[in-house]
Amino acid sequence: MNVHRHRSPVKAGIALVGVLVIVGMLSMIVISLMFRMQAAATASATSLRSEQAWVVALSGLDRAIDVVTDPTRTSLGWLDNPTDFEHQIVYDDGVDKWYFSVFRRSELDTDEIAFGVVDEASKLPLDATNVLQLMKVPNMTLAAAETLADFVDGDSITRDNGAEQDLYDLMPVSYSIPNRPVSFLDEFLMAQGVSAGHLYGEDANRNHKLDINENDADTLFPPDNQDGNLGDGLQRFFTLHSRDWHVNRNNQPRIDINSIPLDPAPDGLTEETVTFLEAKRKAGESIGSLVDLVNATLIVTEENQAQREFKSGIALGDLGQLMDNYTTDTQQIRPGRVNINTAPPSILAQVEGLDETLANRIVSTRQGLSPETSRSIAWLLEVGLLDPEQFKQIEPRITARSFQFQIQVIGYALPSGKYCVIEAIVDLIGPEPRILYLRDLTKLGIPYHFNPQQELSITNNG
């Protein structure tokens, strides 16, 4: 007798559900994998475009370094040079054309853009312990100025409105203040009560233009005074990075005229000048400034009581060439000198020994100088702006050359709108240029107004 067993419909249904669940799970896994693969591809493409923008910006930095290291260039080639710095194409990848622009804010009292670099020697050397100097910065408060001074001075005495180490020890997360000069401006953000506004002014996004939120009386960040002007911070007036390299135009060390051997006659010195220098040495008289050699005479009483006159043989027109090769200052690196060929009058007027009138005359006169004449600070004497005593007073504080530059570059693609903004400080002292710092400012947004077509593409796609 055969017995037939029938499978339960319930069990069959459960098996089917199980199969469907497994199929569904496998489908979800497949979909998830596909999504992840697509996301990875998208992320890779996005990362690639960002990296391309970064590389293009670095190309602009490299171009700027080439320009500022070119000995045939004058300061006009650094400060406003659209030919080399505005909308320069790097390559065309078939999808986008990639460009860079090297840019800066134009003058201190405007928010216009120039295509060039910032000469750090066109600013005043920052002495953060000089509270009176700090208070000349717009929107600087006495409390912030004295806190900055306490932050870098070498003592532990707290100024009336300042803060020394004992205050920082009481903070939830204590830290040690340097009590020495800082190397980079942003270190001051560690000082109690000091904000980015003190350092960079009202231009919070560093785009060199007055945005609505930067002129709304503090309705929105950043703080501002609603005066219709883009208030500046420390960075626009002061620098930590100006150092003068005591070399000639061929980057060879200048020679101390008080110690150089006079036999044989040094290059560039006539026999008359060498004889004069020998007489000065025999008389025990050193040269305090090369200006003292201009039309100088020395009367020496000889053994027979006869008097002999020696002449330097140096005329005013010879001073520039003389100062290029010789010196009375034995420092190889001379910190904190202001470039008379690039500093605005508001900066020159604060150099000890100058005033507003002289500063304006220097700026107006330098515009008509030949490149050769402007290579030496001697032109201040040659054109009659200063007398020898005035010149000697300011000589230790000025230069006619620059070796440090702040460079801002945007690398961008059209039509995609990808972009990258970088900022660097470059130091030319030494055998090769050095980048003192390099940082990415892309997150701050588009730095300046492009032409309408470019700006539309970048704003919509950046």
C-alpha cells in the first residue's frame, strides 16, 4: 500500500518568502555596491578637479617667483602686471580651460584689484611692543594693542589693559605665550581678546571688496563700523617678513670700505679715492657713511709741518654705484627696512626722519626715475629731496630693493568653475627662493570680481 505525502502549502510559502528576502538583500547589496562605485567615481573626479585647480594655482605662484627674481624687472613688473598675471591660460584638457591670476588689493584706501604681488618691504616692520604704533591701525583697541604687546615682550609685567602668562594659566585650556617676537601674523590669534578683525580688518573673507555683511554695523559677521570703507587690519600696514640682503645687484656681498685692502686698488675705486682712503686710515678716521665721501676733503699735516689736501674723488653722481658695491655696515641681513620705491606715502611718513610732505614728494618723484637710478637709495640725494644729514638719519631704515613678497593666486577652470585660492610668502634671500608659508584660502570664496562671463561660471559651479 503506497502512502503519498503532500508538502504543506505553508512550508512552501515560507520557503518562497525566504528566497525573495535573499534575492532582495542581494539586490540591495548590488545596488549599494553600484552606488558606492558611482560615488567613488564622482568623488575621484571631484578630487581630481580640485587637485587640478591646486596645481594651476601653484603654476601662478611659480610665475610670480620668476617675475620677482628677474633682475631686469622694476617694481612696476611686480605690482601691476596684467600681461603676466591676469587670466593666464595653463592648459586645455578638452573639457575645461585652466587659468590662473596673481592678484592683490590695489591701494591702501581702495578696494580695487591689481594683478601683481605685495612687496613686504612696502610696509612698516611690526614692533608689537610699540602700542602707539599699533593704535594707528583702524579699529585697533587699546586692550588689543596692549595684549599684543604683552604677548611678545620678554617680561611678565601686565600692562593696564593687557594679559600676561598668569591670565592664560587660568583659562580652561591653558597654554604658554611666546614672550618673544612671533614668526607669523596668525600667531597673534592666540592672544587673549585678539581677533582676525584686528589682523585682517573688516575683509573677513579676504576677497578685497566691501561685501554687504562687512558694512552692516555688526548685524552679521564680521564686526564693522558701517562707514562704507573696507577697514584694514595689521596686515595692510605692517610686516614680519621684511629683511634686506646686503648684496649688490649681482647678489655678491658688499665690501666694507673701512677694512678692504687698498693695494692693489679695489674694483671701481680710482687712484685718487684709494689715496684718500689711505690718508683717512693713517689719520685713524673711519668712514661713517658712504655719503661722507661725496666731495670730501682731508687736510693732513706732514712731518715738516706742511699741510697736504686729499680729495675723495667721489661726486654725487658716483654715489649710487659706490653704494651698490661698498658699505660701512657689516650686517649681512638687515631687518625691517622700508622700500622707498614701493611704499605708499602713508607708510613712508611713519619712517623716522620723514614726514608727510617728504613722503609725498618721494612718491611723486620716484614715478619719473629711470630703472637704473631707482636701484639705489642714493637717488634721494641726487634729486635734491634730502640733504646729506637728513639722508644719514634715515639711511639705516630704508632700502631700494625687496626680497620678500606676499603672493595670492587663484587657479580656475572654465566653464566648470572649479577654483583654488592660495597665499604664500616668498623670501628671495639666499641661493634659491624659499616659501616661508603656503596656505589654501579657497574656503573663503571667490576673491574678487571677474569679468561677468567668468564670474557667472565660477559662482554657479565653484
